[in-house]
Amino acid sequence: MKDCPIKGNKEKDEPTVNVARDEDERDSAFMVSPLENHSGEWILDSACSYHMCPNKHLLSRLEEFDGVVLMGNDDVCEIKWIGTIHLKMHNGVVKTLTEVRYVPDLKKNLFSLGVL
């Protein structure tokens, strides 16, 4: 009983689920993660306008970019740079994402399904 995630030891970290929904609940995105920042993870986002990343070191072919992006919670975040990211897939294939926005205030990488 002490190892039961519901009734057991409350001192253990409980998993969290982050859910993003639009107002009419047609589109949803789900991700299970601990509360810490794991900015190496990529979230597939159907409502995201661009690929966005808070990790400048992942970007190559950097160009200065002066702009903002409106987040789902109505926060405005600055876009500082735009560049290219090369992602190595589990099968060894390298995918190239172009025009990725560097947004330092993000907590996660966002992969725009609409851009694809």
C-alpha cells in the first residue's frame, strides 16, 4: 500500500500531465512530464505557428530576428533569433527544421505541426 501512487507514500514525486486545449475543446495536446524544465524534449503542437526553441545552442545558421509571439496564456514572448535545427531521429535519419524561432522565455521546444 505504501507504494501505491494514489494512496501510498505522498513524499514521492507524482507524475504530472500538462494539457493544452482551445476554448471549444476540439484540439488538445497532452504531455506527461516532471515539473522540472526538460527543454531537450519536443512537444508536437497543432496550434503553434512556428517551430520554437529556448535553446540557442541547438540552432545553426543564426540570423537576428526582432519579433514577438503570443502564447496560449496571452503572455508575449520575444523572438531573438531565427535559425536551423538538425534533429537525429531514433532510426538515425536526420531531419532539418528551418526558420526555428529562438524564444528564450519558453520552457519547452515546440514542434509546429501546421508548419509541416
